[in-house]
Amino acid sequence: MSKSSASTNGAALWAKTPKANAELFSLKFVDEFLAKSNAAHCRSLQDTAQVLGRTAFKMFLGIDCDVQILSPTTFSLIMQENPLYLFVELPENYKETLQYAILYCGIIRGALEMLNYKVECTLVKNILKGDDVDEIKVELKQILQDGAGDDYKED
């Protein structure tokens, strides 16, 4: 294999990595959460938001999130502290573009998609940029069709 074809193959694989990692992170988090949390069945997006902010963040990050319900289809998760930032100091030339907490947006989006919610997540406030809290706004775009076939549906 030539150096250029190896480089091209490597670049093609690397391009797929973020999507694959995001899907694997989210799937693993949902599986582990459902297996270990004993959380009640959520009947609405608001219920899901409360469980996500109060139980899932505590389980995986050791922190509580304040949950603000903004509308029936939109909520915000507010973190007073962020464990990702314990050892982070942004270089001046990256302060405007680098957002560590955007990782949470990808995980939340993927996890909620596993639960049939297609959402858009936006990092609204960021402690590393001088805000007093981190705030992630989650907006429901679509409720996805149930993935289970007719053989698995209850009567």
C-alpha cells in the first residue's frame, strides 16, 4: 500500500469517527442508564428532561443540573459546575472557537434519539467564556417512529 493511499484511507476512516463515537457514546449511556437507574417511565419530554438533568447527570458526572422547562418542546439544562473544566485552561487564540461542553450536546442528542426524540442541542452559556453557568438548550424537532416491529408491540 502506498503512502498516499494509506493516507487517503486513514482520512476516510477518521471522517467517520466522530459520528460513530457519538452514536456509541449515546447508545452505551442509554443502555447503562436504563439498566442501573431504576428510573420511572417518562411520559413526556418534560419528564425526560427532569430525569436527564437530575438522575443521568448525577449518575455519569456526579453533578446535579437545574432543569428549566421553557415550553412543551424546549428545556434547558443548567450546570453550576462542569467536571470537564477541572483541568482546562483555554489558550487565548482558541477562546472564541473551542467549546469543551459541546460534547454534552452530542451525547444528549444521540441519547434522546435512542429514545425516539429528534432534538437540537445548543450551548447557550459557557463558563469558560465568562458566563456564570453552562446552559444547554434542548429543543424537540420531531418524535420519531417507534423502532420495534409489530411482533414486539403490546396489545
